[in-house]
Amino acid sequence: MLADPIKSTTMPENNKENTAAVPPVAAPASTKDDAVKAEEIKLKANKLFGSKKYAEAIEEYSKAIKLNPNVPSYYTNRALCNIHTEAYGGAITDADKALELDPRFAKAYYRRATAHMALGKLQEARKDYNDVIRLAPDDKLAKVKLRNCVRLAKLNMMAEALSPLTKKVLEIDQIDLSNYLVDDDYKGPRLPKRKVKNENGDDTDQEEEYIDAEFVKAASEWFRDQKSLPLRYVLWIVCQIQKYLRPLPPIIDAAIPKDHVLTICGDVHGQYYDLLNIFKTNGVPTKTNMYLFNGDFVDRGSFSLETVLLLFMYKLLNPDGFFLNRGNHESINMNQMYGFEGEIRAKYPGGSTSKRIFNLMEETFECLPIAHVVQEKIFVVHGGLYSKDLGKADNDNVVTLEQLRSVSRFQQPGDKGLLCESLWSDPQDAPGRGVNQRGVALRFGPDVTKAFCEKNNLKMIVRSHEQKAEGYEIAHDGRCVTVFSAPNYCDQMGNKGAYMRVTPELDITYHQFEAVPHPNVKAMAYSQMNQFM
């Protein structure tokens, strides 16, 4: 029999499952030599996996599969690598292929269940865990995962059942800040207050809180020392940013005035200390030192609340020089699975308190713009471009900026349409459009990028959404740039972070940086996905 799936002490829990009762039945390889070579390559891939070099491991497993496509474990091994690189659609495809070869291969159901969980497809995951238990009834770990899956599915069903009754009632409208006081013994930064002016511009006896640079600086240092703001301040900040964002259009035109510079940052994913390092090396945000953060502020990193609150505060402090785009992780499903919801519960315990913060955050995320157009020439969006059938103008099937300016963004991304693809799509080297390995949206080629830029009179697109070893990548003949600003992503990927600086003349420079130390709270510490990996 050919070797079983990956064996490594660094493997996640689901490599410990008991599948002895259902061994894979591999069909013969085309030649004995091919089978031997494939097994050697698989062992090399296993070592790469153990070193967390997932992309390289995928390449080696693919070579083994090409030599001997009849071994189910090759596909499940590659599926696990796909899961670690967030290619959940690819993982499902690999699991499907393994099951074609051996319908009783329990590990394939495991892999597919994990990928379904990552995509928030709980019912599909539930079916797969049931199949694991059917095939391996003594697998205690599978039973635990099934119970957790069922619990999450029930919670989601309850939330969906209630949503028609409450969908017209915003969380922000239910909050009376006078009910939230700051304790007298609180030693942290306090929001400054000023006199409220009447309609004639004269001071009244009433006072209001506001944001100033001193408070933002003090709050950033307070967060750095792992201390929390009072609940009143958290609610006040998020309410204020929502009030500012909600009237904005879905696409923002961002000009860079003379003697100003705009820095575009990609995903930061709750890596608060790396965010502080960006401001340390590139300068704190000011009117002349402008910033645009291109989505995915939260999840995975375990300091997501501090990260998003600091970004919101800088936006309130300098609304015309600090910009925020929505990413695919500014959504309910992602936040429930990848840590943001769990982090809120941990840092502001109490069911009603944490639920209020989470709900307020989610409706605020829906207010974030989808994209920015910088100097009329650079389209900045988190994911990427669009399916052919979404374009409507001039019968050329190219999506226009005018179409995007009319998108209704006050909703969850869903799994199709302009909003979904803005947040989820990825580029590819091949021309045309292809299936996205993530299992959502699409991949778009250099010809798609060229047509979009020419149609909309753009120089280039800047997107994020993908971890890059060097922190950034220039593709599609210079028209498509990926920038990713979370170095050593998830405390394990070893990648650099990067940001790009843009002048009013559209001169662009790229800057790389390494991860900095952070307190001993591991990435994914609050994630629901931990129990399914």
C-alpha cells in the first residue's frame, strides 16, 4: 500500500483522527517507476508542509499527482495545504477527487468539512462530519467537531429567524450613550469635551465629547499596553464613525494635494503592533501624510479590536486625509469564524455588552466604501475585478466606475455580484477569467485588467487580499499591484509586509518591513476555526 496522508508533529488535530477502519484503496499507477517517484515527491512535500511552506508543498503534491493521480491521500494532503493558504475552493475540489477514488476515505470528508466551515457553509460541513462518523464511528474528535458545527449552525439559524423582525432597526439607534458612564477610577485617556454651539454659533451650557490628536496618541499607547477603553468610549467611537461613513457614496474619489503623500496599506488583520510599526517608520497620519487602508482590518490577529478602533479614530481625526476600504473580513461570517467576535467577547465580557459591540461593528462595516479612485487614475479595491456578465455599458461587458458608484453596499457580501467580487476576487497570470481557488468570486487575467483600466481611463488597480512573500507584487504589465501589510501573517507565514507611497504626480515607491514582537497572545487565539482544523 502507498503511504498514508501526511504525518508530522506540526500537523493540526485532524491528522490525529482514526481512519484505520477505512483505509484508502488506491488504483495502480501507470507504471511502477511513476509510483515510486510520486511517493518520493510526496515525502518532500510533507517536509515542506512541516516547515509551513504551503505554496511549495502544493507544487510538490501536484507533481506527485501528475505522476500517479490515483492516490487519495495526495489530494487530501494538498487540500490541507490549500486550507492553510485560504484556497478553500481548491481544498473542496481536492477532497471531491479523493472521494471519487475512494468513497470511504474519511480524511477527505474531514478536509472538505474544514473548507466548508471556513466558507461559513455549516450545513455542508455538518453532512461531511456525519460521513466521517459513519465511516469511523469511534472517531471521538469527529464527534466533537460535529457538535460544535451543529451548535454554530443553530445559532446562525436563530439569528436568521430573528433578522426579518429587526432588520429595519439599527443597533446605533438603540444606543443611548447617557446610559454608559466612565468610572471615576479609570486611569486611561479621556475624550476631551467642548461646548456645544447653538444654531447661531454661540456656546451653550451643554458639552460634547470629540476626538483630538492627544487622545488618539494616548489611546494608541493604552492599547499598546494591552489595556481597554471604557465601553462608553468604544460605543462613542464606532457610533461617530458610522454617522460619518453612512452618507458617503460606495466609491470615493481621493485627491492628493500638492506637497502631500498618500500611503496605501493592505490587510493588517488585527496585527496591532505591526500597525504601530507602520506609523513609526512611515509617520503617523496627518493632513499631509495621508493613508488609505485597503480592508481586512480584523480577524486572525488577536488585537483586532485595538486595530480597528485606532483606524476609526484616525479617520475621525482627519476625515479628508485618512481613508478606509471594506475587505472580505469586514463581514459577519468571517468575523464569527476567524476571531473578531470571540475577541470582543473576551475583552468586553457579558452577553449583551459583547453582542452590542459586535452588532454595531457589523453594521458599521457595511457603511465602509467599496473602493477609492486616487487622483482619478488608481482604482483601489480590496479583492479585484469582475465577471463578464456584470458589465453593462456599451455591450462590451466591462464593468464601469459608474456602475460601481450605484452599488448598494449596506449588506453582507454574499457569494456573487459586484460587492462580492470587489471584496473576494484575485488576479491570475492566464488571460480571461477562471475559477477562484477560494471558492468565492473569480480570478481575472491581464486582459481583464487592461480592459477595465482602458474603459475607465485608469492607470492601474491596487488590491490586497493575498499574502505575498515580499509584501507586494506587481502583475498584469504593471496594471495590477497587490499590497499586503501583515508581516509574518498569522505568526507563521514568514512573509514581509509592504506599503506603497503615492505622490500627486503618481510617482510610486514600495516599502517593505518585517514583523515586530507582540505580547504573548497567538494569532487565531479567539477563532472558532481552531476547533475545526
